[in-house]
Amino acid sequence: MKKTLFISAAAILLLVFLASALYYKTEKSELAGQLAEQNRSGLVREHSPALGPTEARVRIVEFLDPACETCRRFYPFVKDMLKAHPDQIHLALRYTPFHENSDHVVALLLAAAKQGKHWETLEALLAAQDDWVVHHVVQKERVWRHIEGLGLNLAQLKDDMNSPEIAKLVAQDLEDARTLNVTKTPEFFVNAKPLPSFGYEPLTNLVDAALASAYP
Amino acid sequence: MNHTQDSQDPGWIFLFFGWLAASVATLGALFLGEVMGYTPCVLCWYQRICMFPLVLILAAGLFPADRRVVRYALPLALAGWLLAMFHWAVASGLIPENVTPCSQGVPCSVEQILWFGFLTLPMLSVLAFSFIIAMLLMTHYKVSK
């Protein structure tokens, strides 16, 4: 009697938990999809750094924080997907500096983009992330030594970083992230569809599905 | 369990309700943290440390019914209750945030949840710990009567 009571209570609690978790996730990803659909213009902006041919029909938008460790780990994974489908996939980056002082690094990256060196700067910084992010806080003075060998015009870079023009772009990305309810990084949209759940596999599945429907 | 044993543990049902409350609170906290993605603040973590083990400790005390489990569960429940009261005080502004241990990451003074216009998470935590303490005390006194 007692055991039955105990076991059924435990089972009901677990079932309710799992069912509501499933319901919540489905609901949330549906909402995120609708949100992205309604705000397609906010998904990519003209200033967004991009890779891949403009006519590619599978379009990935990644919201990224250069100081975020998971973003660093996803980066080669995404790069490999682009490499595997060089003509079919287009990647655009949006910056969401959620870590403390990370906006400084985002400004640096967007300023490097003006010199045509966005991607090498990003890769150099991601590779050295352990050094300039300490306990989730960006150490501004440690950033510079990792971008020295890239041939950037540093004086120009510093000027651009502090320009209101760059500040506007950083603010624009953050505003779009708010509109699209992006609160964690990395966040991916594939042809305006958000990840149904987070992970390498959901991303692969979403991209594969988009590839299959765009290039039958 | 047979009938003679049932009548020998009059406190069992209170223990069971205590366990039920701890389980609901634990799953609720996990839902908010893992499913809805709210990052727990420091004080929430300390309360979780007190709440989560109660699920296992109280379950262990149910089979076979062992009223001595109150001895082991009550300190956790009391500590959790004190933390919850403190958190409630911080969240309702009775204690200023800057004297609290939670300055990093998610501030404890910000209410992330407001249900029915008045029910906040620290309040729910106070209620859960109070209920568990009440159940534990009732187990103790019912059994020793």
C-alpha cells in the first residue's frame, strides 16, 4: 500500500515533469520560429560578417559572443559544415556580447572587418580565448597581443573601435537579439528556423533538412 | 507492508508528504533552471543544496519507516528555511543587496518570477521548507506519542 503510493507519486511527478518540459520546449521553439519569421529583416543586417556565396540557399545566422566558450567550440564545427558544402551554405554572424567587457572585443572585430580582416581576427581571438577571458570576464589589455601578427593597422583599428558608427552596429546586433529573444550564445537560425534544441546534432539535422529541401 | 506494521508507523504519512513537497520543489527548481533556462542566483544554489538531498533522505526514511530520519532531515530543512527567509528579505528589499554574498552573476534581489501577482520564488521556497519542517515535526511528535 505505502509502496504503491510512493511509487505512483514518484512516477506521476516524473511524468508531469517530462511532459511539461517537452511541451515547454516545443512551444518555445515554435514561438522562436514565428518570431524569426516576423522579424526576418532583423535576422541579418548589412554589416553582418558573412562567409559563403551570397546565392547559397541554406542560410545560417549565428548569434555569437567572442568570449563565450561554447561559441568557440562550435566555431570549427560550423566551419566544417561550410567546407563540406561550399556552394550551398552561407553563414552570417551576429554579435551578442553577453560577457562582461565583451562589447569591447565585438567593436574590435567589427573594426577589423572594415580592414577586411574580420575572420582571421576572430579565429586568432577564439584560439586564444583562454588567455583573455578570465572567469567569464574579458581582460581588455590581454586581447591585443593575440592580433599583432595579422597585419592590422592598429591605430586605425583603435580609432574605428571608438567611433559612434561601430557603436551603432554593436547596439543594432544587441537590439535584434532582444527582438528575436536570443538570450544565450551560440544561437543558430537556419533559413530563419531556430534550433529545436541545443547541440551539435540538432544543428546538423536542421542544416541537413534545409540542404535536402533547397537542393533536392 | 502489512497492517500491523502500518499501525506501528503513525507518522509515515507526514513523512511521505514531506518527501512529496521536497520532490515537487526539487523538480520545480530543475524545471526553472534546466528547462526554462533561468540561471539560479547564489542564494538559490544554497537553498537547492538543502532541498535536493531531502528527496533522497526522506525517501530512505520511508522504507522501512524510520522516524529517526527526522534527526537527519531537520538540520537541512532548517538551514534551507533560514536561507529562504534571508533570500526573501533580500528580494523584498528588507536587506540591501550589497551586504549579501550574491554580487556575481545573477543578482538575488531581482525577481525573475511573479505568479498570480504576488508569488515569488523565495516565497515558494520559504513555504516549501516551512511545510517540510512542519511535516518532520509532526512525524516526530506523532510517533513519540
